[in-house]
Amino acid sequence: MDSAEKLRRARVIDEKCRLDGKTQALNAFIKHSTVFPTLCVEERRRMIRQWGHMKDYSQVLAERIEALEGGQEAPAVEEDCKKDL
């Protein structure tokens, strides 16, 4: 992997880490917040839809990382995210 590919991989991993953090926060809000049930049904549906799209987007980023790894699964992504915390 050349330096440009390493940089691209690092950027995609960073994007996935940030997205996954936001996805987890939204999921926690939906599941555990006392505010969520008080929102109108349309807003709750939008937030649940948003959460689903965020998960799909994260999966696409995982596939891109895998492709950058030459088709090998990239279990190190979670470790890379932890390094950034």
C-alpha cells in the first residue's frame, strides 16, 4: 500500500469512527432518553430512519476500508477508532 492509499484509508477510517460515534449516540438517545418518547411520532420516525441510514453508511465505509485492504477484512478499524479517543 503506497502513501496515498494509506492516507485515503486513514481518512475513511476517521470518517467511519466519527460516524459510528454519532450513530451510537443517536441510538442511545432513541433507546434511553426520556425526551425521545415526548417527540411527535413523525420526528421519532425520522430519527429512527436517520439511525438506519447512518448504519448503512457505516457499512459502506467498512466495505471501502476492506477494499483498500485488498479485499481482506479489516478488524483493526475498531482499534484505530480507540486510538483516536
